Amino acid sequence: MNIQWYPGHMTKTRRMIAEQIKHVDAVCEIVDARIPVSSRNPDVDELTAGKPRLVVLNRVDQADPDATKRWAAWFRAKGYAVMESDAKSGAGTKQFAAAVKTLLADKLRAYAEKGQNRVVRVMILGVPNVGKSTFINRIAGRKTAKTEDRPGVTRAKQWVPIDRGLELLDTPGILWPKFEDQSVGLNLAYTGAVKDEILDMETLGCHLMAYLGTNYPEALRTGYKLPSLPERQDGEEDVAWGYRLLEAAGKKRGFLISGGEVDTERMAKSCWTSTELASWDASHWKCRRRRNSLQRQNEGSAPMNCPSCGKEMERGSLYTELGRGLFFLPPGGKVGFWDTKRSVEQHGGIVLDGPHHIRGSDRATVHGYVCRACKKILLEY
């Protein structure tokens, strides 16, 4: 699977970085802790040559903890300052100001000896959808940069003042013209750094399932509650084995179409946090882990809060008709034999995805939480 994505605005971003680098004191390179090498743009070394660098391993909550420790040590051995964070929850972000001061200790000392009280400026760099804007908003303590769970949202540079002594330069995500190693392109696609519209999602899902089956078979099996994984046959290609894994997982989740055939395309889109608006925004096991974590945080004290917008979520039932429609009803909501959008809403429910008519005889039901503000869904398994 040959993946390449380098839209025109990235060339403009590259020129902007080259022009602005002389105006900053340091560079903060944000990488995805799940794919710390694949999410590093090789052109950054040339563009930022001579500038002190802080590498932030972001999304550590979704990465292998042991692997993260090894990668942090690897980056430190390269001479970079390193910190770990989960920008969405804010974990680790409070270390940023201190890390910058340590990184620029000699320069700040020289300023102080001269009686200068200069503002420190740091450029934030990274591939698309790695969490740069979310990270900046956490550091700033307010929403200053636009964030969405898809690549290419930030299109222009933006200076963000943090306090009287620190400013950050938010830059658009930038890839490079050609991925020489196709595993890099796959890793970036898995984690949402490549626009969904250019991808064959089903084939990509097959590659991802084959990767998980090879490297994390137990997580794959328990995540989808499979009694066992289909065994890989001698000489079987990744896509072929991945397709059989998709079928097994899709059948377990009830993703069926007419004739009892598994809807592998829908199953593929649910394998990871997709950037599509219609996505349920969670892999099967990630969704369960996040819901359980949030439930533990809120148990006995406060209601479940949405991981995206922070607003209170509502527990209830989610209904779908053979994978073609999706609606939510709170406890006590009445389900008819033939529901319409109006009837669902009259009972306090939400139609999350068409069609307008959903027959009761064809429904599948799961329980979960829904945020009415941003339509985030967390499923219970």
C-alpha cells in the first residue's frame, strides 16, 4: 500500500519555518509516542539546525509505557531534552516551562548578567494531528489554537503568549514530499496524520489488524473478546491475514450486512481513532479503557465527563439497524417498532447517524455514554 500525502500548503509551511526560525530561541518538536520515529519529519533537523530542541512524546496514555521509556532514553542520548505528555488530559504539560528554562539555562543566565529581561520564544513543530494545538492550549491554560481530531486544521502560524516571559509559535503540521519507507506512511495513516479521503480504509484496516496480530495478539484477542485469532498461514500476505482478522472482529461486533456477510469496510473504519466525522472515534479496546478510566475518576462523586469537551456525558442505550443507522436513548426511553428521527427526539434521544426510519426487528443494541454537546460516544463492553 503506497501512501503519499504532501499538499501545497505544506510547502508554504516549510518556507515559513525557514523564515521564522531566526526569531525563536528554541524548538519544541512534538512526536506521537506510539510512533516516535515515523512521526518525526526528517527535514526538521535541517530547518532548525543550531537551535536547542525539546522533544515531547505526546499521547503517552495510548503508547506502550516500557517502549516510551526506551524512546525517551534514546532521544536524550541524541542530545535532546525530553518530556512525556498527554495533552488531551494535561498530564505532563505543567513541566513544559521548567523544561524550557533548563534547556535555555545558559542563554537566560547571560541575559540576566546583562540586565536584560527578554521574552523567550519557542517554535512548536510536528506532523499533522500530533496534538500541537491541544498541547499549546494546555500550556496557555485557555483555548488559543483551533483543535480538531483530523489533520490539516492549523493552516497559518500563530504567536501565543503564555506569560510575560514566554511565547509559543504554533505552526501547521508538516510532512515531507516522499515516504521512502512505506511502514512510515502506514504508521502515519494509522494515527490520523494522513487525510482519510486519500486512503483505502479497508486495505489500511487490514494492514493495521495484521500489525496488531503480529505485535499485540493478546490485546487484539481480548479487545474484541475473540476466543482465538485466526492463525496466519505460511506465506500469507499481511492484507490477506488482516482481512480474516477484520472478518472475525466484525462478526463479533455484529457488523453484518444482508446475507450475514461481515461489513469489513465499516469494521476497518472502527479499528482506530478515525478522522472522519462519522467515526465513533475509538478502537474497541481503547474505548473500553478510556471509559473505565473515566468511570473510576468519577465513581461515587461526579458524573462521567466527556474526554473531548469536558461536559457531562449521559448513559443510555445505542441502537443500530444492521450498521446503517445509529441513535441513542436515555434510560426509560421507549423504543417503537418503526422509529423516526422525530419519535426518537420526542423520547429524549439523539439520532447520531441516518437513516430516518429504523425498524425495531433489525436492531442491535449496546450500552454506553453520549455527550450531547459534541456527540462523542463511549461504548460499554
